[in-house]
Amino acid sequence: MIAFLRGRLVSVQAGVVVLEVGGVGYRLQAPLSLLHRLPPTGEEVLIYTHLVVREDSIQLFGFLEEEELMIFIKFLSVAGVGSKGALSVLSIYSSDEIKQAIFHEDIDALTRVPGIGKKIASRIVLELKEKIACVSTDKVSAYGEKGERDDAIAALEALGYTRREASEVVEQVQSGIKEPLPAADLVKKALRIFLKT
């Protein structure tokens, strides 16, 4: 089992990070939220990893924080989620936001994630509520604004938009709404605006 990799960041694409360690290039699947937190290419970075071996494929998944890795592994234990669904959740929500959503049985928050329906969201809450400790109440709420805009901008950048374009449209979306929106909703509304232009 590969617990982590420390090496030179070679490239970052939509959901894929390439890391060079000892002359070997490792291709890692990663949540979109990780992309804007990485150092510039060429610099050294430590990434926690999880190896998934199937009959037809071998995939290595990477995370900047151990807590993200542990949440990913726990999500894999829920039938119907899979690695794609687990990555989608971590692409949209922070570790604390995921824990709060599960602790408060917030099915609506979980179903905002593409590919997660009510049935699977309910199963996630049922199976993981006792396994994932909730953050203290003084931390940012799952519905808070902190980090949501950055995650939405990172997701749009991964889709090919420039950071400036993404920032301007995300601000435009949020400015017309009183309550802070989750990253998933910001991305959806931003894409509608991009499609109109």
C-alpha cells in the first residue's frame, strides 16, 4: 500500500495530478477542490494516496490532507457511491462540511453532488453518521460562504475557463442571492451564464 508520495509536481489537469518521484511519474485522480490548493508546477508537494485495484484497472487517488483521504475511504465503503462519487463529494465540500452534512442528516446537501441521489445520500448518512465525527459548532457551517466560491472557481477552471472569467461569473451569481450558495449550485448557475454568452 502506498501511504503517500512526496515529489515534484509535474502537471495538473481536470481531476488529474502528475507527480514525479525518483524519476517515476505517478498519475493521481484527485478532487477538483485540491487543484487550487497545490503549489506551482515544478515545486515539491506531499500527497496522501489510496490505491484501488479492480479486475480491469488500477487507480491511485491523491489528497492534500489525511482527513480527506479517510473520508474518501469511508465513502468507498458505502454501496453505490464508488470512487467517482466519493471524489465528487470532496470536489464540492470540505471535510468539515461533509461531516456536518452527515451529522445533521442533510440529504439535500448531499444530493447537490452530481451522481448522488436521495437513496444513496440516505445510505451515506445511515452508514457513516457514527463513523464520521462532527466538527465543533464554532466551525464554518456546511452552508457557509467560506471556501464555496473558491471551490466553484476551481471547478470552472478545471472545465477550461480562466480564473478571471470564473471569478467574475461566480461573483455575479452570488451577488444576486442573499444566502451563500454551495459550490455545486454556484457552478451550475455560472455555467448557465457562460452558455448564454
